[in-house]
Amino acid sequence: MKTLAQILAFSLMVVGGYSWFSNSIPQLRAEPPSEESVSLEGMTMESFVALGQTIFEGKGTCPLCHNAVGHRAPLLVEAGSDGPPVAARAPSRLADGRYHGTASKPEEYLRESMVSPSAFVVEGFGKPGTGDSVSPMPDVSAGSIKLSPVEIDAVIAYMQSAAGVDITVPLPTEAVETAESAPADEGAVKDMGALAEKYECKLCHIVPGVDMAGEAPDMGPDLNGLKRYAKGAPDKLPLREYLRLSIVEPNRHVAQGFEPDTMPPDFADRMRVSELDLAVESLARAAEGGK
Ligand code: HEC
Ligand code: HEC
């Protein structure tokens, strides 16, 4: 009789086969290089809002956490269980007794939320154990997201537009240098540092052997903790199989103390086979106490 591990190993081969197939199709890119200079000529508030949406969904990686599926962060541009879109609920944040930032206008609240997220932590969304005093959100003007002040203004314009409130940010006065689209895929990355950056692992995890630039994200478990699986992972899976499964099907085993639906479920479609192998090998070695 087949063991569970064998069955899982088989289903992983199927998943692996699919991603090999999709990755083997050469990537056709109609897009120009990602660094673009958006000219001021003809820049209207409408096009500034559109730029903001592109940054929000692309370089800013905002929907990675702010989405309805995992709901690990409040919704920003749609109404829902968190109330109206964030630009419309900003005044109520400023009036909240727990607010201790320096903003006095809704626009300033939005900017402050992006660059010093702990100034106000939405109830129930703080880092575990901090009593909602520390935000798990990174400063988006630094680290691997690194939005410029103009890019942050564009994102604010987009959030205000989505909420149907007045757009209060000024149009930029100099040509905007911005990454309009996500960086072009130049092929498989070759080291774990680049991988953790490309797939944003380091926005949620401390990744062993990777320069975290002083950040200690904890939306997901510290991957140094994988050492505890060195002698046997959950479901009696061999370490590498467990790691592979954790990456391509994150909801199959939900690490203790964490919620399902937080980690993106589509790495099997987005990663190349060599990249998945690289991630598994790198994490496995770290867990086994090697490099
Ligand atoms: C790694 C996860 C993560 C990413 C990426 C992220 N956020 Fe957040 N954000 C959160 C969490 C969690 C909260 C709730 C805790 C808090 O109030 O800081 C939050 C709160 C906010 C708030 C305040 C919401 C409110 O209801 O008052 C704003 C505004 C915001 N984020 C904007 C953004 C924007 C814009 C981006 C992209 C440029 C972004 N965030 C990227 C996790 C994230
Ligand atoms: C948006 C946040 C987020 C991103 C991005 C993310 N993860 Fe996760 N990850 C989580 C959360 C939350 C868990 C715990 C819940 C679960 O097991 O699904 C987790 C679990 C894991 C686990 C299992 C840990 C354990 O203790 O069992 C591994 C391995 C892992 N992630 C690797 C990665 C890698 C590699 C990447 C990048 C390719 C990545 N993650 C990207 C949030 C994230």
C-alpha cells in the first residue's frame, strides 16, 4: 500500500510538472524597461491616479497583505468589513483615542500609515503579543519596496479616488522617475537573497542567510525555526518535501500560531522550477544547520 508520503510525493511531481511546463514557455514581454520617466506634459490628476493604482498593485505590493482572502490587513480601496475605503475612514482614525501620530488631515494619515505604520495600529491587526501597539506593516518608503515621495503621493491619490473623496495631493512638479510595471522577468534568480526579494518572502518571513536590512517581519513564521523539522517534518514528510509543499500549497499545513490564506497560493505558477529547488535547498540546509 502506498504511504501518504508517497502519494504526496506523486502529487508534488504533478504540480512540479505543471510549473515546469508553464515556465518552459518563453516569456514574451511587450513592456518597455521597467524604469520609466513619466513626463509631466499631459499629466492630469486622472493619469496620476492611474499611476498610483499601478504602483499600488505592482511595486508597492499592497494587495499582498491588503486583500479579502486572507484578510491579514484591512481593505484599502474597497468597502467591506473594515468600513468604507481607507481614505474615507481616515478621519475616524484621527479621532480615535488610540491615535498617537502627528497627522492632522486625512491625507497626512494615509502618508503616515505608509511610512510609520505603528503611529496607529488598526485593532486586531497588530503584531501578536504587542496589544496592537506595533504594526506588522513595513515602511514602504524603505526596505525592498522603497517608494519615492512622489510614488507615495500617487498611491494616496489612488486611495482617495477609490474612496470618492477629494484628491488633496498635488500633481508632481518634476518628471516622475518610477517603476511603472513590476520589474521585467529576466529569468530565474540564482541565489536565495534575490529570490526572497523577487517573491517578497522577506516581507513576511525572516529568511535564513538573507540580508534583512534590519527588518524582522513576522506576518509569517521566522524561517530559522525550520530547524525543528530537521529530524522530521509534520505528517512524517521528509524535510525537503515538506518545504516544497509549504511553498506551493501553503494552506495544506498551516504553521502553528498562524492563519491560513496569508501566504500567496500561486508560487507554483509564478516560480521557475530551478527557483523552487533553490528555495527548498536553501531552507533545508539552514534547517539542517549547514550554511
Ligand atoms: C506585509 C504586509 C503589508 C504590506 C505589504 C502593506 N501593508 Fe498596509 N497594513 C498592513 C497591516 C497588517 C495593517 C494594519 C495594522 C496597522 O494599522 O498598521 C496595515 C495598515 C495600513 C493602513 C491603515 C489602514 C486603516 O484602516 O487605517 C494603510 C493606509 C496602509 N496599510 C497602506 C498600505 C499601502 C498603500 C501599501 C502598499 C504601498 C501597504 N499598506 C502595504 C500590512 C501591510
Ligand atoms: C504575505 C506573506 C507571505 C509571503 C509573501 C510568503 N509567506 Fe511563507 N508563510 C506565510 C504564513 C502566514 C505562513 C504560516 C501559515 C502557513 O503555514 O500557511 C507561511 C509559511 C511558510 C512556510 C512553512 C513554515 C513552517 O514553520 O512550517 C515556509 C517554508 C514558507 N512560508 C516559505 C516561504 C517562501 C520561500 C516564500 C517566498 C517564495 C514565502 N514563504 C512567502 C506568509 C508568507
